[in-house]
Amino acid sequence: MKKTIALWAALTAAALLVTGCTAERPPAAPVPAPAPPTSSAPTSSAPTPSRPAAESGAPGAPAEAAAYRKWGLKPFAAPPAPPAVKPVVRKPGQPVPVISDIPTDEKIVFLTIDDGAEKDPGFVTMMKELKVPFTMFLTDSAIRTDYAYFSPLVAQGHGVANHTLTHPNLRTLSPEAQRREICGQQEKLKERYGTAPRLFRPPYGNWNEATRTAAGTCGVDAIVLWRESMQIRDMQYQRGDRKLHPGDIVLAHFRGPSELKGRTMTEMTATMLRRIQEQGFTVARLEDYV
């Protein structure tokens, strides 16, 4: 029996020597780092391409959180992927659609900022850091003193839309005068920022069928109204429940301390974003849905 055991042990040792396998020994002292993993045994600490940046510790996640803290906010949840088919489309031969919200069940809203009178450099910095999408509905009489102010916002990817040349009440104008206001601003915005706008907002929200006809001849795909408007410290709601609803379009203005009772454009914007977060919504890009 002893001879048999000794013979088996000798054969096992020889086999281990030939295959290169060795018996694993505990280290005599702790080592500073584990041995590199083999391809057959990956570790869970290394990020994989499918993991989001916030989980993998990518540099962008802490930087984003820091930028939001700077403005007294928390980062927004990422909006859902844009729909494969836009829910608002101008059909051939049909009047230009008039919208106040977007048909969706997602908890998203859309930010729009009108006129362009206030040109706060801090707002350009704020939008660059927060990367919250919005659409600018610009009036030429408000922006002509400093067209260049809006160029960095355009470069950041924010939408440029039409808000007429001189901000009149369109319902008081003839059809031809309406067309001049809308088409004239289309041409100016294309010249200044490179692309003719697809979206139009009538000043004061006032429009009639002549407005729709004029907008259509000027290449507009939708007339955009709103469901909520941002005031100095809170939102003004059109619905009785005083709540945001999925797909709502929110109106704000390029305003400064003289119109905001001493508050700045960035303070008003931060308050608006906070109100949206408090109701559990995030912000999506309007042009992805219209």
C-alpha cells in the first residue's frame, strides 16, 4: 500500500512539472497590489463600455456635478432618446401646426427663451456648464445691438427660432405686413447664424389664420406657444392644477435686473430649473420632437 501511494505521488509531481502548473502558496507578507488578472478572469472594478460614466467614475460625472453645485442645482436626469418619428410634423398641403406642448408620456419639458434684450455674459457661461438644451426665439429689434452675443449659444447647440423683426401684435397687421415680419426675420437669422429657423413664435402669443399662412410661405414648420411662463421667482401656469405635464413647453425671456426686480438672468434661470426638478421632470431638446 505504501509503495502504491509513493508511486502515485511521484507520477503526480512529474505531471505538474511537465504542464507548468505549480501549487499555490500563501504569500509570506502582504503585497501592495494584486497580480494582473488573466483574460479568463476579469475583475469587476474596471469600467466596461456599457457602464454609464457616473458608475464608472469617468471624469465627466464629477465635473458635471460640480458645475451644477456652482449654480445651486443638482444634475438633471438624462432625457430619453428622441423618438424615431417626430410627433409634430407639418404635413404637405396642411396649415402650419400650432402647439403649446408635445404629445409624449415622458416626464420631459422644453425650454424656450424669447426676445433677446438682456445679454448677460454669465448666462452664456451657465448654459455652457449645465448643458441644458433650450430654444431661442429672437426678435431683431432686441438683438441687433449685439448679434455676436448669441453666437456662443448657437455654437453650444441651442436652437435659433423666429420671433419677428419688431415684436408687433400680428393680429393688428395685414397679411402682407405679417409676412414681412416673419420672412424678414427668417432671412436675418439665416444670415447671422447660418440656418433659417424652422420654428416661429408670435409676439404675445397672438396669431390668426393669416399668421399661419404667412409662416408657411416663409418656411416655418410649427408655430410654438407655451403652457407655462417663468416669472421672477415662480412659474405661471395655464392649467388649474398648477403643475407641469409631460411635454409642456415653458416660456422665459432674456431679462435682466431692471425687469426682474434686481435679480439676474442666471438667478431667474436657476430658479426655473429648480422648479422643473422639484416636480420630477427633466429637459429635452424641442427640435428633436418638432
